[in-house]
Amino acid sequence: MFTGAGVNPMMTSTATWSTAASATLHCLTGCAIGEVLGMVIGTAAGLHNTATVVLAVALAFVFGYALTMRGVLRAGVGFAAALKLALAADTASIAVMEVVDNAVMVAVPGAMDAGPLTALFWAALAFSLLVAFVLTVPLNKWMIGRGKGHAVVHHVHHND
């Protein structure tokens, strides 16, 4: 049962690497949907790299928050409270993932110009998401251990 945005049952618990990885994977799922969609649309449409990255980041945040809200809303939380929880739970994690995976995509020679019909594009995108996951797990572990990040929604949608 939802106990309110200010009450966090995980605040005194110790965060495990498994919990952090699970939270990061959950976050990565939404980010990846938006990131892939943005990169495919941007590169297929021939958008400038900056416009493609902006589109990918925007969609990553939208889908990241939407996946968290889906579970929270299913638990019976109202829309405004669910949005507040999603923002608190995912903002830092999504931000780090987006900085990392877009930096990797831009850094891989030719990846942004390769287009979605090439192996280079998909290999670079998969690699960028893997690097983002690896670098975000420690952040999530640290945040969960302090009752922040994914910890604020864990008690509401831990089965998602």
C-alpha cells in the first residue's frame, strides 16, 4: 500500500549491488526505448547530431518516467503523486545514463552518421547503453542506500 511520498521504508536499509542493478535495469529500459527511438528518428530523418541527441534525451526521459509511473499508477497512486514519485526516483539516474550514452554515441567515429540500417549504428548504440548501465549502477546503489532514487518507489511497485 502506498504510504505517501514522504515516507520511505527503505531509508534505513542497506542497498545491495543486486538491488542497484535491478533499479538501473528498470531505468535503462525506459531510457533505451526513448534513446533508440530518438536516435532512429533523428538519424533516419537526417537531423543534425545535436538535434538527434536532444530528441533522444527528451524521449528517454519521457519513456523512463512513463515506465515508473505505470507501476505506481497500477498500485493505486494518483497521477500527480505518481509523477512526483517518478521524478524523484528516476531523474538523476536518467540524467547520468543520457550524458554517458550520448557521449559514447558521439565519440564513436561515424556512429551518428551511420544511420539505423548499419551495424555500426546498432553496435555503438548497444555499447553506449551498456556503458551507461555500468556507470549508473554505483550511483543508484549510493542513492538507494540513502533512501533516494528508486528507493522512493520501491515500496509502491517493487513487483514491476
